[in-house]
Amino acid sequence: MEIKPNQPIVPIAIHPTIFVIFGITGDLANRKLLPALLSLYVKKLLPPRFAIVGFSRRSFSREEFRELVRSKMNIQRGQFNEEDIKHFLDHVSYEQGFFNSAVAYSRLAEKLKSIDDNWGQCSNKLFHLSVPPNLYEGILNDLAKSGLTLSCDDRSGWTRILIEKPFGNDIHTAKSLDKLLGRLFKEEQIFRIDHYLAKEALQNILAFRFDNPLFESLWNNKHIDKVHIKLYEKIGVDGRGSFYDPIGALKDVGQNHMLQMLALVAMNQPKSLKANDIRKERLMILKSLKKIAPKQILTNVARGQYSGYLTEAGVAPTSNTETYFRIKTYIENPKWKGVPFYLENGKAFDESKTEIDIYFKVGKGHSLMNKKVNGEIALEGQNILTFRIQPDEGIKIKFFVKTPGQGFDIEPKTLKFKYSDVSSFSVVKNDYERLIQDAFTGDQTLFASTGEIMASWEFVTPILENLNKLPLIIYEKGAKEVV
Amino acid sequence: MEIKPNQPIVPIAIHPTIFVIFGITGDLANRKLLPALLSLYVKKLLPPRFAIVGFSRRSFSREEFRELVRSKMNIQRGQFNEEDIKHFLDHVSYEQGFFNSAVAYSRLAEKLKSIDDNWGQCSNKLFHLSVPPNLYEGILNDLAKSGLTLSCDDRSGWTRILIEKPFGNDIHTAKSLDKLLGRLFKEEQIFRIDHYLAKEALQNILAFRFDNPLFESLWNNKHIDKVHIKLYEKIGVDGRGSFYDPIGALKDVGQNHMLQMLALVAMNQPKSLKANDIRKERLMILKSLKKIAPKQILTNVARGQYSGYLTEAGVAPTSNTETYFRIKTYIENPKWKGVPFYLENGKAFDESKTEIDIYFKVGKGHSLMNKKVNGEIALEGQNILTFRIQPDEGIKIKFFVKTPGQGFDIEPKTLKFKYSDVSSFSVVKNDYERLIQDAFTGDQTLFASTGEIMASWEFVTPILENLNKLPLIIYEKGAKEVV
């Protein structure tokens, strides 16, 4: 008998809400934020009364702004219909202003108040900073001065802030950003977006682990040999050279996406499915990461740069920025003692794929093959469980079957599951849709906590500080591996 | 990196050999034996010098016999070509004789001697008893009297006997048959055919278990909740009523195929891949089976008969013969203490399938779902590993994934592997081909040992003796389940 899956309950925000986008004319707002908001609107998942207020330095007439937003909405042909876009745009307005102008913030405050007055209610306010991180501090300070970080009415309307990675540039700048955020907002008001956390395939790691005792029984250093987290990208910097070059691979995806994957794979079962309990367990892992000391950097870390990177637009011609890294680390708790975790990211690889490979130990005296061949080949006899995060989300297990015919020779084969086989997979929201809805309803499960951000930086900063001790390996575009 | 599978080594018999078939005109010889021999001949897996001598009571001219055999060879159109059949038939000859006639055995002995004389060598002799089991004793005794069970030359030519199930009718008759066999042959000369053991999917249970520590680590009562071995047949007795009715389901498949499956699933890792070591471990399990006492029969065993069985040709009109049984038993060793093993066989079911389901325990405090729903539903949250023996040989694992979308609801899905995906699967020999070749080369791995036969009967006999205490459940043809 099959289990009838519970109908997932979709919480819907109903209190009137204003979504303020700083930098609404920018790339992120256009590619991710506005389409996600429109999609939620079409699915009737936004409050009946909602407004989007764009804030940016460019000057537009009302019509010009509508046209600008409209033109960005149908990048994927046929994704939305014109009628829906038209109605959606009735909720969108624009306030021109420079991010460092006190007067502009006053005008913004007035605008929000006039919307509230019109609704006859103190609404919720969500501020999204779609701006370069170096502007965060100025905007946050000006927001505070204008009184906008405070709710107009503590009982009915809340204020929340949505910010995007990178959250700081190292542990020091991250701490100072966090100090500022902490002065202006409580933890439950701060939503730090690591869009990887919203991926179904990542969330499924928890369901897979904690709903399948068959596998969770094996989830420790007695049975697991090593864990390899790979994030390979086929593209290079792809026009984003001026953004990427000052940052590099480790800060771009290592400090956030990859450490979050590691946390999900290694965390203990949370006490409940509440955001706080899940975030607490993720944090425990990030805090337990073994720091890599300066003298260990040569053996535990490698960095590389693809050939041709220096001629990309926006890249300094003598840049040492890494487009590849590989880190070997450990989790210092009894469950994972002695199990190496590898984090590996590379741009300009032969294919784009994100995978987590769990290598199981070769049992002593277990494998029949072990007895027939030498130790070297036996190592290849490892069972590997792979979480495929993207593309083609799924799970596979490398195992061994008997080669048909006489004798007991074996060969590797695969047990497979494709996540797209789940019937309701096609209706999955994209990462941003999911995250924005969660910000509306106040669910912080898929957002990184202050503690997690700090723990990640604590781990990454000593590596960053010693990265220049490592040779920069130049690898060809289309590489399959670097080290 | 993938392992390059070792090329299986195919041992080939080279010493001249005579294959004697008692009852060569019967169903088994025609459907299984002769096509398997022809196929081995075509693949050049028989010794360069070989002869097949048929022995039966019917009288044929040499041409009539050739024509009879030829006509049976192309049941599957295009399986063999006429040229191959013609050359194969040059190796086949016939000796008419009644099975209880001493003179006939002398003539047979002379015939074999004349072949040896012709070859100028003492050849190997293989005797296959393709006759009803009630004739075994007479034939074996007469064989012994004629001196045919002894080799003409101990150094160069061996003698082997191939017999078919049922090996006796209960523990008592099995013991007396065995005593007789033991007087005439050594254990290494006796080849008891349980063709299930030759199935690739069954042999693969060992490779799967002992070459995949991922799974073997879980192979005990700490992680396994129960084991269910199912052998469902779509057909009823299908014209074999007169054979089946005196025997019944338990003796037809329970005492042999199903207990062998149980032994393979539960056995410890053998010391080596040698036949003796594997047979020893299978035997250990069969010996450890908990006997079902008379007063436990009502709770641990069920029997049934399909509606319409009594009108089948060859079936006694008041027959109580079971066409269905279900047994719950245990293995009395520390590894399997407390884990029920279910054996279930039924004829006239809705589909033909043989499967072994391994149910894993639901972890305490593991399943996230457990916390959300009541205990009853949690039981359905079991992981199940299924060995599919036939048809569509393969392995699958029922596991749970997150239902896409908000929340952490889960739903059951399947990790799958089809054995036909193994490239060389298409060249697998059929059961009889494999077994005959192993008899030629002397590999007893896939044959049941005396000990195994006795242990099986020790387990089955007390059930047989108390079967009539059970209500005979009448079930409809096409049933999905009976109890």
C-alpha cells in the first residue's frame, strides 16, 4: 500500500504589504525579483493589498517606468500573459532618489505612508537591497535615520529586510555589517538570501536523510569514507568580470552555497521542522568545521584560474583571482571524526553540475571482489551515493552486481531516481519565488542565520588570508578536473 | 573511474564424456535437457569427444529416434539452425530398455563400452534421471548392479549422477534415497538440480550482499524488520495435475526453491567462493530454521486452493492439495533473532513474479514523518529493498523523498536497477545450460548438497504432517493475495 502524500499546506500572507526594492532597475531585480513577484501574484499568493515600490537613482516618468518593468517581464516567451502583467503593474510604482540622499528617504517614507493612508491600515514593509554590497551600510543607516526600519504600528505591521550575498567580505566586514543589522533589526526581521537553500534538491537532502532509516543508519564515520561536494560551472565569468574579479570563487560560492550543502549533509536531526531548530543544527556543523591553519594550506587547499580569464572584460590583467578551489576539511565532532569533506568549485569546466558524493567504506572482509584482486582495485569498489543538485535533480547509488555468467565477477551499476519523476515536480516554484513567499510569511528556514554567516566566515577567512601562499594552477577551459 | 569487469573465465570440459539420459523421450528431456545440450554444443562448450545416449522403454529405429529428437529441437523458431542440429544428432544414440530389466542395463553397459573402445579411452559418464522420482530407487540399484556407477578407470574417467527434485517425499523417504545414493556415489559425484539456484538473479544476491558494504552493513536484526519471499504463479496446474496433485505447493517449490532463496538472503559470508564454502553457509541457515511445532501451525502457516482446481485434469475430485501456502518462520541465530521470514507461494495468482522483499526498520526518532503522523502510517514509511528474481530481474529500493513545495511532506519513490541493463545479460545461459556445464566441469556451487536437502526436509516435514489441521482457504483465480 502506498502512502497518500499529504497535500502540502501553502501559507499565504494576507496582511497588506509593501515590497520596497532598492535598485529596481538593476540586473537582479529584473531577472529574479520582479518575475518571482509577478508569478506569486498570478498564483494569488500575495496579499490582496500589496504594493511594490521601486527606488533607484534614474529618473523615469510613470509610463516609462511601467514600460521598463513590462519589458523585463517576458524574457521567457509566453511565461506570463499580458493581461496579468498589466494588472500586476498597477501595483508597482517608482520613487527616484540617490541612495545617499536624506531627502530621498524622506520622500520614500512619505510615499509608503500615503499608501498606508490610502489603505487605512499600517502595512507590513519588506525592504530588498538589490544593490552592490558596498552600498548596504549607507542604505541601512539612511533607512534607520528616516525611521523606515520601525513599524508604524507594532501590533499589526512588521518590517523585514532582505539582503543578498556576499554578506561582508571576510569575517571582519561581515561582523561590522552584522553589528549594523543587529542594531536596526531583530534576527527574525533579517532575511539573508542564499538561494541554494531554496533548491528542492537541497531541501530533499533532509527528507532523504531523516525519512529513510535505511540510509541514515549509515550516516557516520563508521560507514562513510569521505564526502565530496562539487559545484562545476561550464561558463566562465560570462560578462560579470567586474563583479567576480574582486571576489573570487571561494567568496562567490564557497562561503555560502557550498558550506550550506555541507551543513545539510552533515547536520544532526533537528528537534523539529521549525526554522530555528533546523538553523541551529546547520550552525552546529559550520561551527565544528576544522579551521585550516596557515601551515596546512598547502596540503588542504588548491586554487586555480582558467586560461583566458585575464582577458575577460572587467578582469584586472594581472589578476590572481581564483576561478577554481578545492578544500579538504573535517568536522570536529564524534560522528564525523576522520571523515574528510572536500569542497570543489570551478568555472569554465566541461559541464555544469552540482553534486554531493557520499563515499562508503569498503568493508573489511566484506567484498568478495576484495579477495580476488589487489587493494588498489578494491578502492574502486566503493559504494557511492550521489545527491544531484542540478541539473537533472536526483539521487543515484553506485553499487556492484554480478557479471552474468560463470564465476562471481562483479561490475559497477547504478540505482537511480530522478526527482522529475515526482508528479508535482513541474509546479515547483523557482528559488526566488519560494524565498520571497517565505519572507512574506516569515519562514526563515531557507535563509542563513547570523550565526551561520559568521561561522562560515570564521572557516573561510583563514583560507582567504593564506590563499596567496598557494600556486595558482592555470587550467584549460573545458577541464574535467584540475587537481 | 569505472572498474573494467574481469572477463569471466568459462571452464570447458575436455575429457571425452558420455551423457546418458534415462527417460529421453519425456517432457523434461525434450523441453530442457536436449536444447541445453545442443546450445552448449553450438557454443563449443562440450568436450570435443562427447556422446549422448538415450535410454527409454519405447522402441525406435535409429532414423525414427533422430527424427524425434530433431522435431523437439526447434520449438523456439530460429533458435538453432538445421546444420547445427544435424551435426549434434550425429552424437546422439538410443538404447531401448525397460527401467527394471537387468538385461537392458547390460546392453547399455556394452553400448557405453563400445563407445569408449571406439575412442580408445575410458570416458567420463554422466547419468541424468529424467524420470518420475518413484523410479529413482530401482534405476539406481540396477545401475549399481550393472557396474555402471563405477568408473572404468579411476585415474581418467569419472562417473556423476544428475537427479531432479523432488528428492524424496518427506524427511523419511529423502533419507532413504540419500542412503542409497550415498552407498553408490560420493557427495562430489551427486548433482541435485534445483534450477532456481542457477538463476542469475539468485546468484546476484550474493554479489549484491557481499560486494556492497553499504547494504551488507544493514544486513541483520538491528536494521531489518522482516523478509518476505514471494513466488506467485499466474498459471494453475496447467495440464500437470497428475504430477502436482500428489505433491502440492509446499513440496513443489517450498522445500527447494523458496528455502534456497531464504538461505541466500540470510547466509553469512562464505570463507571463499568455492562450492563447499558457499554450500556450507547455505546449510547453516537451513539448519537454523525454527521448526514449527504442531500447536504453532495455526498461527504460523496458512494454506489455500484456487477455486476450480478440483476440476483440473489429473486432480482428485476431493483433493485437499494446497496450491497456496504462507509460512512465517525465524532463523535461530544471533544475527536474525526476532526477524520473521515469510515464505509465500500461490498458483493462479494475478501475475507471475518471484520477489524477495527486505523490510527495514523504521528508526526511532528518525523519520521526520513519524513526528507528524500517527504510528500506523509511520509503519508504511518503511524502506524496502526488493530483489526481483523473475521476470524483469532487478533490484529496487522504496524510499521517501520530499514532496516538492512548501513544508517537509514526503512521498514514496523508487531507486531502480534492471539487470537487463548489464551489457552481457543477453548472453546469459538458461538455467539448464548452466547446470549441465557445471556438471561437466564438476562445479557443485549451484547444486543442493545432501545436507541442504536434509535440512530442508527437517523444516518442511513437521509442517506437512500438520497441514491438515489448517482450514483450506478457497481463493479465486487471479487473486492478488490470499491471507
